[in-house]
Amino acid sequence: MPPSDKYFALHQWKETRGKFEQLLPLIDNQKFIYPGWTLKDLLAHISGWDDAIIISLRAHSSKKINHFPSIQNLDEYNKLSVNYRKGLDYEQVLKEWRLTRLELITLIEQLTEEEFSTPVSIPWGEKEHITSLIDLFHDHEEHHMKDILLWLSHPDIPFKDGG
């Protein structure tokens, strides 16, 4: 895949993150966006997935085996990644959310054309093209942003759809 495709996909992904950033000031972090999940928990959830892919990409670029345990149950992984960050305050989780994405984008930008074009082993036990991963994560954030926008019209009622 030509490098221009890589940068186009990353550009779209960065734009989505920018839109998500614009929503943050509108959200009361004390309220539940989803049942049991505040904004802090949602950001922890997204950071957890970024962490998983960071590990996969590091292994991919160093041509080592990915030692991240295969994620068999996505809901269970969501719970684990949120619970892992429960002891952090909102500002720490927000900082991590920003830094993990920056690290993920930097890793992708540093991949050679061959590394970028070669499918990567992903945490849920498959191989996937990196552009497909970027699309998946882009869609994931878009999904949560749409939920947030709907939730903002009734912020006292958690949105039922979830992560």
C-alpha cells in the first residue's frame, strides 16, 4: 500500500480524535455516559485498545512474536482495561488517552512501506492490514462520539448501547 494511503488514513484518524477532543468540555465527568461508565471510563476503554495495538505493532516492526495474550472475549477485555485504570484520576486517564494515541500514530508513521503493507497479528487472534485497523479504530471512536452526542441531549440517562 502506498505511503500516501497510510498518511491519508492517519489524517482521517487524527481528525476524528480532534472532534472527540472538542466534545470533552461538554461532558460532565461525574455522569454516566453508559451504564457504569463515566467519561473517564470511556477514555480508559479506548486507551486499553490503543495499548493492545501498540504491543502488536511493536512486535510487528521488530519482527518478534506478539506476546500479548489473545483476547477471546471483547467485553471481558473492555472491563479489564477500564478496571486497570480505576485508581487513576480523570486527568491521568485523559493524559494517557492522548499519549497512547500519539504513540500509536508515531509507531504507524515509522513503519516502512513493507511493514505497513504486511498484515499484523492483532490481539484478538487474527492478522489484519494496518489500514483496516485504523479504519476499525476510527469507526470505534465515531461510534462513541455518536453515542455521546445522543447522550448529551439527556445527560442524566446513561446511553444503553455501550462500548
